[in-house]
Amino acid sequence: MVDAYAAYTQHVEDYDYDNRDLDEVLPGFAARMVAVAGRQLAVLAYRDAFTLGDKPLNRRSKKATGTVFAHLPTMCDRQDRTWRLAWARCFDDLAADLEAGLAPLPRCTGERWALQIMLDRAAHLLACSDAQLAELGIRVATDEERYRPPCWETAFEAFVVHDAHYSISEAATEDEDQAREPAEGWDAPRYWYSPYTITTARDPQRGHPRWVGERLGGGSAEPDGGFARAADLLGYTARVDPWAAYTDEYRGVVEYRVLAEVLTPQAAALLRVAAEQLAGVGYDEVVRYGDAPLVREEDNDGGWYETGRFLVNLPSLCDRQSQAWRLAMVRAVGDLADDLRERRAPLPRCNAEEVALHLILCEAAALLDEADDTAYFADLGLPPQPAWSPRHRQFDLMREVFFQDEDVLMAYDMVLADAVDDPDHPVAQWLHTGDLRPPSWFDTFANLRPRPADRGYPAGVLAALREHSPALRFAASTAQTADLPEPAPAPDLLDERFEVFVGLAQHRFFDRACAVGMARALHDLLVAFIDTPTLHPARVWMSGQRATVAGEMLIVDTDFCIDGQTAAWRLNADLSDGDARLWTIRMLTDLAAKVVTTYTTGGPELLFDPINETPPPVDPGLVPALAARARHLATLTTLAAFLRHRRAELGLSLAQVAEAAVLPAPVISGWEAGGPAAPAQVARCAPVLQVGEDTLVRARDGHRTVGYWPLPSSTRRTKSDGPAG
């Protein structure tokens, strides 16, 4: 019987090493995969060695990303061809050990790096079909209990002896005392092929593969299968990052780098077919049911999966959701289908998509029960029953990897219905579930990027909605907006300056920084509101004890008060959005009246330069223009401003919002013009705006949710802020 660790020498006893049963750390299936990966990596490394020759590796080149040598430390970039050929041989040596039933023990630093890359790239072979793996000599277990997904990290820890590079001959003197370590260390590239004394050295006369020898002799021979096949097998030709949905902050903690470890392409095809079938059924039901509540059979509470249906497979808490909500729910299934089609991981980005993935996995499992119908599966573009080995149906692993958690599935448990329906419920608080109510299901998770909001819906679905939608019963909202005055053309930046000042007026604490920020913003808002180059608002308030900061004189006094035409206004904060808007408009119109009156009378309080020059006349049309502008700002209710802000942030047109909400476009435009809106109507826009329904209803009631619409900063960067004086 072969000793799998026979390469160890007695010197290994001086190191911390492990020689567990080989099949325990690298079972036969995984061992054959690593061996094949080693052979294919050797092919690519030899190719790259001939291509690079003695030239340094240019990591800025796009070609470098497909170069095996790019996996090595940068200190290896300037090695010559001989060194590179020697490293390519390391892959073949380790692969030969595995093929002989031996542990792939690195016998030099070059092999230690080769083993790491072999274990990293072996996972890409899981993207092959079972038939392709069989052609490579890799047999796949057909028994569910015998299949074990490889654990590459365990294998690396089992075979690599840390600090083994200190055992090379150069690191020891004749009296066995350790030699002085060079500045670059004993694991520097020039020592990479110095054998470890803890293992038996390789035969120095073993040479390179025959095709490599022919290349060295000036020929153009290639290995069996060619270079392209090796690059494709090991994933070097892939251009898609399967985990791209994660934010940059979270991307580095993904446990699985290779999607095929969890979801093989064959399994992805199964899930895609399941998703497409679900979406087809779902869109038909959305058109048919409209806004009507779903009436379930008495014994059906949504606790199990029924094939061929969609709405009934959602939790019963969803039975009274609107058609717009249901439409977005079906699109969540379609979004995951798009991920699968584009070879991305089907990562749910909100609670709605987690429920959608749950339904897709249930549908996929049900589909597999039909796999013995060869003709049916062929029509679906899927292989027949024998091709579905355990590695293609790891549904439990998919749930473990793709779901953030399974809190939202509590909605299926009638015992926990109260906790799901109330975020403040003690159970919800104890479990930290957040808001699991269906109206909030489309909030994007913080560690994932949101979907493009303007992605739209299938054309056929939209045509069916236009034909059958009950949205026309909301047309009365357009009549309500007909009485609104035609908004006056707003000067450039007026709306922006208005929103900045209103936002500052909502800050929780009114400290000095907030007061200074509001004073600056008030000046900018007045300039935009009056919108004439001849009337300078600052000159009306520049006499007396003004507040100054960093040499800058503000238009308010040291108490951050300012005199208007009819009242004195003190800057303050901690207002609700609705109150802040009303207060700002009243103050703005009074201060504008002060500017107009002061310029009209030319009073002594007007600081004008040059001195004694007659102030410019006031345009007779300015007063009615200011009144029209004030009416325009009055229409910017919290809801109207939020809709504009959110649409701009997501890149949505008004028509796209109306389409997704299944409402006439004039209804949405009426809201943005300041028209009244019923809560049930407003809530229909929540999914396309990727917010909770409560957020829109609160906006309608004059409250600003800063998570979606942040308050502006109360400070401006300056070198220093001096004291008020």
C-alpha cells in the first residue's frame, strides 16, 4: 500500500506538519480535479513562459490578467525564461503526485505557490458537465450521500508546512546553525527551486513534456487539446464577475469565488427555466387579478408550493397588495432570471427577491421530478435524468449562499404572522428582522447594489395591462390638479437652493455650524429667488453688527437673526419637512419684500457702492414675478419634491413611474405639481422607486425620510471659522 506522505523526511519532525488521511482532506473527486487543474495550468504556464521569454511581466496590460504568472508576487515579474519554465514544471510534478495516489506535498517554494494556484483554479472545473469531467478522467458520484463538495482551504492547510523555506540548504551552515537570512528572505524567487530538506528532492533530470522540448528546439508543437481548451477549463476566458451585485465594501468577504462551486451552469439553466415559467404564470395572474384581493381556498394558507400558480404561493399577507406591487413581485422573478441568463449569481437584492428565489428553487425542484420525461426536458433545453448528479442540485447550499438570511420566509408561518406584520413586535425586535411587511419588500439591502430602476417590463405585459388595467378609476386625480395655477418659470437653481435651505432647517441640532450653513444658504436662496443682477440682497443687511466667519460677512446678525419687511426672523432648525417649507416660504417672501422696498425708497440702510450713486430702479414686473415664484415653491410639497428627487436619482422618467405604478401619467405629474394624493395611490409607486410604501405616505404627510433623501451638510469647508462678531 502506498504511503501518501512518503515524500516527507525525518527533518519534517522539526516543523508543525500534518499527515491526516489523504481521502479526508482531498477525496478522490477533488483530488482528480486538482490533478487535472495542475496539468492544464502547466500547459498555460509553459505557454506564458515562451511568450514572455526574458521580458518582464507588464501587469498594466490587459493580457496579464489571463497570464498564470500574474498570480505570483510582483517580485517574480522580472525572472527569465529558464526560471519560468522551471515553475511551469512544478504544476506537472504536483499533478503527477496526485495521479500516483500521493499527497501533493510542495518540495520547494515554487511548488508551494503552484499548489495554491492549483487549488484556486480547480473549482472552475465544476463548470463542466458530468460528461466533460468524465472525458478529463474525473468521475462524479451519483449517490447523494457519497457526493462531498470540495473544501480547498482545508487541503492547502493540510499539505503546506509553514516556514518550510527555512529548511533549504542555503538557510543552514555546515554546523547546522541557521545562516544569516538575506534581506529578501529565503522564499525569494532565486531560492524557489532549492529543495526543502523536509521532503525528498525531485529528480533533477526529469525534464519537461515532449511538446515543450520541441518548442525549446525551435518547433511550434502544442499540447494535446491546445491552449484555448486549458484557458477555458480554468476560467481564464470568463469576463463576468458572478458576484458583481455586492458592494465594494462587502465584495471581499464572499466565501465562494467560483460560482460553479454552488451553482453549476447546468443548475443555473434549470433555475432559469423555472424562473421563466414562474414569471409567465405570474404576469398572466397580475393582469387577470388586477387590484382584487386574492381569495384562497379554505385549506390553502400559502404554506406549501403549488406548481403552475404564482400569487397563491406568496404568503397570505400579500393577498391584498395592489396590482403595481404584484407586477413588481413578478419582475423580481424576472430579474433573477436575467442574472442566471447573464451567468451572474442570483443574489436577491431585497426581501421581494428573496421570496422570488424561494419560489424559483421550489419550482426547480418540482421540475426535476419531470426529468425522466426526456422529450419534455429536451424542449426546455435541459439534459435528461441521468445528467442530474448531486452537484447540480445543491438546493440547500444555494439557499445558504445566496440568501442574506431567511427572515422573510417567516411570513409563511401563520404562528409568526403577528411578528412579521409588526416591526415593533417583541419577536421581531429580538430576532432583529427589520420590517418584513410586504409594502417594504422592495428596499434594497445595504450590501448590494440596487437594480437599474428604468429596466421596464416585457412589452407584451405592458400591452395586456393597458388593455385590462383598472387604473382608469384613478383618473379623478387628474381633475383635482386641473385647478392648480400654472407654475411660473422658475429661475435657475431656485428649486435646488430652496431644497438645501429646507433641508438645513430640519437638522436635529441647531448648533453654530448649522446656523452658519443656513445663513450662507439663505443668501444663495434670496439671490436665486429675486433673480436680477441689479438688486443685491446682501447690501440690504451689510450695515451694523453682522455675523462673520473666516473673514466672510453673513447677512444675519450675531444672533443669527435678520429683519424682514414685517417681522424679524431668527434662523432655527429641528422642523418637520412640511413646517420647514412653509416657514421658509414665509421668510423668503418677507425678506424679498424688504429688498424691493429698500431699493425702491433708497433708504440709508442700503449699503450701495460706489457711495452716493443712485440705486438702480426696481423692475415693475418684479413684484408679481416674485409672487408667482412663491406660488411655485409652495407646490413643492414634501411628496412632490421627493418624487422629483427620487426620479432624478434613479434616472426614471415620469412615464416609467406611471407605467410601473399602473396609473395614468397625468396622476403622477399632478402630484409633482403639488396636487393632492390619496395614500393608496401614492403607495403604488413604492416598488419602482425602490422604497417602502410608508416612506411615500410619510412624504405625503410632510415628513422627509433622510435615508432616501439625505439632509444637506450644515458646514462648508473653509480654512478656519472665526468667531461671530
